[in-house]
Amino acid sequence: MVPEMRVGTGYDVHRLVEGRPLFLGGVRIEHERGLEGYSDADALLHAVMDALLGAAGLEDIGHHFPPGDERFRNASSVRLLAEVGAIIASDRWAVVNIDTTVLAEQPKLAPHLPAMKRIIGETLGLAEGRIGLKATTNERLGFIGRGEGIAAIAVALLARLEQ
């Protein structure tokens, strides 16, 4: 019998603003602007969380970590990802793999990808070989291409654990 498996997708986007640190994939990246949001606004981890929650058939991160709730003001998205991992595990789901793409003109993300992959893997208890992590530009098109924001897309595959 084939185990129950499910796929989920996630997408997140945040505006780049002055006066905020830039976090992506749990890594603080030196840049003149950071992402605007209620938590640390880590668009990559937010997309991953929504992909995981969606695959498990659960509500999105806005339901689990509502903006405006003081418990989540400037919250670390790594901590929130750990909570999402615990939520799906409590429902007997195991992460098979995650694939992601970050869309940003600046800063250059390639030097930071190994650290992002390590943090995601450690947080979810997932081997780094099961994490796809890519970064690309928007070829100067649209709000991302003008450097006004950063977006991320994620896909996650879950398998139901046997009882």
C-alpha cells in the first residue's frame, strides 16, 4: 500500500523598507533595507510554513500566528517554523522534502544559501539533501525587479506516519 502523501505550496512577499534588518531563511543578511512585516518578515520561511501547513490541510500562518498579536511582534520566523513543524508532526505528518525559490534583485543571496539550508534542516529535523533552495532575480521587471520587495515560493511534500 502506498503511504498517504500530500503536496502543499506557499508564497510570501514583503516590501523592503529602511530601518529593519533583513532575514531570509533564518539568516540575517547585511543590507541597507529589511523586510516590512509584523514578525521578522522572513518571506522564505513564511512560504515554507504555508507549504507545510497547506500540505497537512491546515490553516495558513496568518491563522496560527495572527498579525497584531503581540506574541508575534518581531518574532523569529525560525521559532515559528519550529512550531509549524511540531503542529504537523502532532498530526502524524513527516516532511519528505521542500523546494523553494527566492526572488530578489538585491542583495546577492548565493553566499547565504548554505546557511539557510542548514537552519531549515536543523529546525525541521530534515536532511539538507531534502531541501531545494534557489535564488533568482526578476530581471529588473516589476516591484521585485525595481528592488521594492522580495518574494518566495515553496513546495512541500508530506507523508503520513503509520500509527
